[in-house]
Amino acid sequence: MSAYILPILFILLFIYCIYKRLNTYDHFVKGAKGAIKLVVDIFPFIASIMIAVALLRVSGITSWLTQLLSPIFNALGVPPELTELVLLRPFTGSGSYALLEDVLVTYGADSYISRCACVIMGCSETIFYVATVYFSQTKVKKLLYAIPVALLCSTVGTILACLLCRVM
């Protein structure tokens, strides 16, 4: 079914443009120009997040934080093996998916740890990436409450995810 969604959307779009007597090609080019401008505008913000994540991992800070915070997460019901995933998820989507893959390979898809990791991935978001993209385009500069509240909600979601996986 998913193989047909994009072609159907394009066909419906062209039918709509013909019905409204719009110049489809000109509107397409105008949209592409806007997309290129958007990419150029947000590229520095995305690059800075990617560089920061790479520096955190290479410097060993994530390993150190994982060792430091594992007992705390364990006390909250989050398996210590998932500490690095919980720490990196707010920063990077692809990096956290790589960690998820490692968890699935190491512990098996049906294990408690793997189920927790999958639910954590589903209930959390790459907070800093999303904030970077959205806030850079909306010109919002006062992030005093947005980021801490998002991190708190992600942490609560992680704890509840592991609790639900334990019960189920």
C-alpha cells in the first residue's frame, strides 16, 4: 500500500492544479526554491548539533555519564544497559537508532531490555534537533522553559516505558 501513496498524492495534486487552473510547474519550482532556502537557513544549526554529539561520544563524556548515571536510572527502573540510549536520544536520532540496533542484537528482540529500548525510542524525541530546527525558523530565542520541560517529559516517559514493559 505504501508504494502507492506517493503516486496517488502526485496524481491528486496534478488533478487539483488542473481543476484550479494553476501553473503546476511554476508552483513546483517556487516550492523547491523555498526548500533550498530552508535547508540553507537551518544547516548551521543542524551541523552544530551533529558536531556536539560527535564530540561528546569521541571525548568519552557519554561513557563517563553512562557510568555515573546508571545506578540512578537503575533505581528509577530503567535498565543500566539503556543509559547511553537515554542520554543520546535527545541529541541524535540516527545515533540512538544505532544504539537500539546494538541492544536488539546483543539482548534479542524479545528481551525486557530490548522491549524497553523500543518503547523508549517510540515515546521520546530528539529534543535538541527538533528545537534547533523549529526554533531557528520561528526566531524563538527564549528557550528557558522549553528544553528543560521537554527533557523532564522525556525522562518521565522513559521511566514509565520501562515500568509498562516490566508489567506487560
